[in-house]
Amino acid sequence: MGVRAGIVVCTTSFLLGSLFTHWIADSLTLWKSPVTDEHLWTAALYYSILTKAPIELLYVLFAIVALGGITIFWSFRDGEAGNLMFDGGSIVLYGTTVMMYLYSVIPSVVAKFSSLPHYRIDEPFPRLLRSSTLELASNHLICSVALTGILILQAGRWWAELSDGDDEPTYFQEKSEGPGTPAEEPISQPHVPIPPL
């Protein structure tokens, strides 16, 4: 159980970290007001550089996504109540992230940013690219929130399992009491009154 949860947390954290690298472009388009043409050109240039990355990096990313998804489904298959709740929610969030990336982010980056027109920084940003750039930043934000939700659900699952374990006696408590010996009574301290000053 701990290994599976560790794999889910590690793969989710890796994916969240890879989304945070897009902050270079997304911070300029989502969080800076007003959004200038210079900000949009910087973001578009960043996405254009991403399209020229080696294909092996994409394969590594897909392998990590597959490992995380398989591990969540494997843990969900156990059928325990905690797995159904926490892993079920994690599957929904993970699936949302994967679908958004496959059907919105990757096609948009490949179609719109593989070849940018030649530009100077003082030229106006093309209208067709403006909406795509802003949409990419929004999609990255949604994916980041969903992946953060997976980490919160996995932490909640760990906390729920930890608190469930507090109700049951541990192995060492059962071993020290033995099968037929009663539990030791706590030693009481005699009550000694304190004289007033």
C-alpha cells in the first residue's frame, strides 16, 4: 500500500513540477495586468521552443503519466472503502488532467506554435494566437489545480488510515500484555496536599 501511494505522489509531483516550468509563459498571460503584446510574444516564443524539443522527452512524459495512472487504478482495484473514496477522486482528477492535455493543450501547441511568424517586439501580437496563448495558460492552471487535488486526496487517505490505526491496539501492545495476562494498571501517585504560603 505504501509503495503504491508513494508512486502516485511521486508521479503526480513530477507532473505538477513539469507544469510549473510553464510558469515562465503563463505568469505573463494570467497574472500580469494588463497583458501586453510583449508578454504574449514571450509566451508564444516559449511554446514555440517546446515544439522543437526532442521527441524522447515526450515519451518519458507519457511513460510517467502511464505509470501514475496504472498505479492509481491498481490501488483502486483493492476495493477497500478508503481506496474507493480517495483513489476514486484521484482517478477523476488524473483523468481530467490527462484528457485536457491530450485533447486541448498538445494539439493547440503543435498546431499554433510550431512555426511563429517573424516579428519584432514592437509589432502587435496576432489575434489568432492571442486566444490560443491565453487558453493554454488557463489549461495549465486547471491541470495544476487538479494535480494538487490528487496530492491532497492522497494526504487525506494517509491521514484517514493513520487515524483508523489509532483505534486498534498495536502488535507491541498485544505482545506485552500476552494472551492471558491482564493489562497493567497505571501507578497512582499519592495525593500530598501543598501547604498554603
